[in-house]
Amino acid sequence: MKYDHRISDRVRQIKKSAIHEMTRLSREIEDVAFLSWAKPTSDTPEHIKEAAIAAIRGGFAGGYSQSSGLLELREEIAKKLVRDNHIPANPAQIVVTVGAIEGLAATVMALIDPGDEVILPSPTYSTHIRQVLIASGIPVLVPTIESDRFILDIKGIKEAITPRTKAILYCSPSNPTGTVFSEKQLRQLAEIALEHDLMVITDEAYEYFVYDGHKHFSIASIPEMMDYTVSCFTFTKTYAMTGWRIGYLHADEALIPQITKAHIPFAICAPVVSQHAALAALQGPQDCVEMFKAHYLATRDLMCRRLDRLSSIFAYYKPGGSYLMFPRILSEKGRMDSTTFCQQLLREARVSTTPGIAFGPTGEGHLRLSFCVPEEMINKAFDRMETYFG
Ligand SMILES: Cc1ncc(COP(=O)(O)O)c(C=O)c1O
């Protein structure tokens, strides 16, 4: 590559994203059935859009806010954290960020030195792995237990700890598996963190989308973990606000100025118009969240029913949360190379999915399917796959 010698080692080591590659390939094919995007297809609710328009018209959105975000918004976020996450929070413990992603990136930058190891239960969201790499940290992928619905391998995590381990980073409900880590397991993880003096960084993007009696548990709600946890959240999934780029993090007050030092060079502050929209999201009616959840529950069940008809091709666990699932590919070819399998499915059946390898080596032999799409999209994709696999 022309600029190879100019590119930092940090960036050069990062491989092209398989997710973006599939998106690029999908654009070359007409009338694709998309099951590859983890982005809500619903539009942002009207009252949120109206609040943003009013903020623009009122002249409230043209400047920067405090780098940690509008105080009024942080006050609402604190109330939400107390009410829904059982985290005793106040506005001084909150930074409003450019989506959960920038909150996670700023946190990793603030905590990780070159050579520090970060444990990630895997398969996991590939962006987390890249965030550790870009901070010159070392991602240590500890496989989850697939035979038990991708739960945490607590023993495996313990065994992976070395003197260089600095943090554990996980997302629950999980992207890509949809597993909701139980309170019992997260309490065991907390014990490990406390015993070994490790920080825990959480990505709770799908916190409201849990089904079948599964409960989302925030590890920072354990009183001893308050000083050891940075919890990252987002408006993206809860209120279908992907493009608004707005999220937030919660941490001990003493840590906030350090994380803010990493947040400012990347963002200065989160988009102010989006902060006003987020305020409306928290203060307004919450029935949209219930509606999204009911939709995802229906599309999950439809996808499972359709997968049952392809039981010689895929084996799956019904996900307890998120709007993603991670079937194992049973055919010989797919087991070895999920990238070729998914690319063939795209070219030959016009169905776009994400190869499991995008989520770390333990994801190989799987593919990720998103059910945050209309039912017709699921039916179209599975009709095509049934014909294709014959
Ligand atoms: C686990 C997880 N975290 C974060 C994000 C992105 O969040 P945001 O848009 O708030 O940056 C995604 C998007 O797919 C995700 O799956």
C-alpha cells in the first residue's frame, strides 16, 4: 500500500472489518435480503425529532456544551441509572458521549497502556477488540461456553489473568450471541475483578431488549464495584437513534476527569442537537421502547421458526436478549470458513449475513443474523435460503 510506511503500527495491525466488507459486497448485488445490520430499522420516534428541531430553531444547538454534556441531560441520565440500573448515580459521574462507541473508546484510552491485557469474553463485538488494539493494548479472548448458550466461562477468565491484565470488557446482552449474562455470573465476575484489582468496562447497549424472563443486570449496581466499573450506554438501540450518535458512560467521580481527557481530543463534546433529542427521549413517553421490544420478540420467534426448517444447515440457541443471534453452520464448508460461506450466500442466494469470524476466532463456523428488520425481510431471506439449500 502506498502509505504503508507512514501508517502507525497501531492502525496497521487492524484488519479490514468483515462487517463493512459484507456491506460493500451487498451493494454490488440487486434486491438483497438484509440480515447483516445490527441497526434498528425503525425510525426515531416523532417527539424526539420534534425536540431536536425545536432546539435548532431556538438557537440551542449551535455551540458546544460542557465536554461532559448538558447538565440537564446528565441529571435525567442519573435518574434513569438509579431507576433502571440500580446504580446510585449523580451528574458528576456521567459523561455524555458520541454513542456508546466513543464512550468505550475514551475509557479504553484512559485505562490501557501499551502492552496491557484486556480480557474479552468471546465471540464479541469486533469494535471492542479494535478499541483495545488502537490503544496498543492486547485483547485476550476467552471463549464463552457455547454448549451452555454462550454463558461466561468464569474459570477460563480466572485462568487468563496475568500480571499485565488491566481490565475485563464485555457486552451484555451480547452482540453477536444475544446471551444475557446472568446476575449470578456477573457477581462471580465482580469477585474476580475485586480480587485481582481489575477494572470492568461494560457495554450495555441492548439493556432494554431482554426476553423470556431474562433480566439485564448492571455490574456497577454491586456497591463494591462502583469504583471498579465504567458502564457504557447508548440511545442508539433503545430509541432507534443510530445516526444521532449519542450515548453516555458512568464511572466513579474521581475517574471522570481522566476519561474526559481522552474524550475531548476525539469529540470535544457529543453533538448538542442530539443531546437535546436525548433529553426528550428520557423525559418523554417510553411506550416506543416497549413497542420496539415487542417487535423484536416477534421477529426473533419468526426467525427461530424459520431456522427450525433449516435444521440440517444451522444449529442455534434462541437468544435471550439483543436482536441478534449466532447460529452454528453445520455444513462442512461453513464450519471451516464462515467468510466464504456468507459471501456465497450473498452472491448465490442474495441474502446478506455476517460471517462469525468477524467476532473473533471463536466465532468461526457461525454466522450472525439480525432480527431488527421487518418480518417480510426475514421471510424473504429464509424463502431464498430454503430454495438455495434445497
Ligand atoms: C454491542 C454494541 N455496542 C455498541 C454499538 C454501537 O453503539 P453506538 O451507536 O451507541 O455507538 C453497537 C452497534 O451495533 C453494538 O452492537
